[in-house]
Amino acid sequence: MCEQDVRAGNLKHFNFKAEDQSRSEGARTLRVSIPEVLEPQYGMYVWPCAVVLAQYVWHHKGALQQKSVLEIGAGVSLPGVVAGRCGARVILSDSAELPACLENCRRSCEVNGLRDVSVVGLTWGQVSPDLLILPALDIILGSDVFYEPEDFEDVLVTIFFLLRRNPQAQFWTTYQERSADWSIEALLHKWSLQCLHIPLESFHANKECLAGSNLPGSHTVHMIVITMRKQSGDT
Ligand SMILES: C[S@@+](CC[C@H](N)C(=O)[O-])C[C@H]1O[C@@H](n2cnc3c(N)ncnc32)[C@H](O)[C@@H]1O
């Protein structure tokens, strides 16, 4: 039985719980509140993919302290906010052409007491001054950014650019299966990228209810980690 999404005003609450019962209560739970605006624009509310990616971030919280994390296409920014609350240095981004989405990123930080998070406009596929001045990154997050096939290559061009500058970095991303015909395999190959599929059960995300939210529901969500492809001769 799933606890229903809890709404108070326009806030949606998520309660992440660690499986490791040996930790103190404070280290075992995290409550994050996300302001939503119910408008028909993609970046205005939490998508099922965001809860799954946030659960992956929460599962790896021990490795996130002081890590430099960028979220792309962040919208209301649930995964980035969880990373920030777990001690990462976070930068949130959404399209430079969608100031309302950038405002959502800021509001999510405010509501969760994250004062040191920068918010920048990064449009996929564009090498802008804001992209060029990003600091060295450890992890890039992207939840439900592969939802429009005509944007797939732009997303991967941005990821290629960032991973080439930060060869050890990883792109943690979730996508929702919307059509059996859609694939990023050929584009990964074209841009010298490789991906690893992460089974949902390995981070306790194979459930219809996650973090007290029934958002994942019966949607088929996949978690993958994308890195630069090792070239022959690389050590
Ligand atoms: C399906 S929503 C996902 C939002 C959020 N990541 C989530 O999972 O809840 C897609 C997000 O990508 C952003 N977006 C759309 N086109 C973009 C572009 N060309 N460059 C950067 N962000 C874009 C939208 O504003 C929106 O926030």
C-alpha cells in the first residue's frame, strides 16, 4: 500500500529512507519539499523519472560529500536538491530560454534551505559562455531529458562537451520508456560515449511508490550512467 503524494499548498513532499538500519535516525531519512506550479510546461512539476534519479542520488549519498554536481533540464530540481542536501556542491540548470524554469530551480533551493546553489541557463547543444565557465564537475544529473527525440543529440552534445573537459565525470540519467522505437545507442556511439544500465532493484527503486510518492507508478523508468568511451590505448 502506497502513501499518497502529500500536498500542502503547492508543495510536494518526498521522504527518502535509508535501508541501512544501523545509522542514526537523522542519517537514515531525508525530507525534501518541492514547489510545483501546475502549468502545462514540462519544467513546472516533478516527473516520475525525477523520483527514481533522486533515489539513486540518495542511495549514493555517502560518495557525494563536496562533490561538484550539475543538473541539466532540472525543472523543479528534485535530484539536484537531494544531492545538495546530501552535501554536494550543486549547480542547477535549465534552458536559458525558459526563465520560469530557472525561477523554479531557485524556489526549490529556497524551500529546502540550500543557499549556495547557483542556477544557470544552459540550453542543450549550445556552447554558451555559461557552459564554458562551469567549474570541474564530478557528476551530471539529468532526469527525463530524453523525452523529445529531436533533442536527443543536443543533450548528448552538451554531455560530450562536459565529459571531455571532465573525463572522470559521470552522467547519471533516468528516462521514461515512451516508445519502443526511440534509442540513443547510435548517438552514444557517434559522440564516443558509453552507457551502463543500472537495475532499479540495485538501489531499491523497483517500486511503484518511492520516497512516499506514487509518482513512479506503473511508468517504465530506466536508470543509466553515461561516461566517455575508453579509446584503445587509454589506461
Ligand atoms: C520532462 S521535463 C523534466 C524536468 C525535471 N528534470 C524532472 O524530471 O522533473 C524536461 C526539462 O527539460 C527542460 N528543457 C527542455 N528543453 C531544453 C533545452 N533545449 N535545453 C535545456 N533544458 C531544456 C525543460 O524546461 C524541463 O525542465
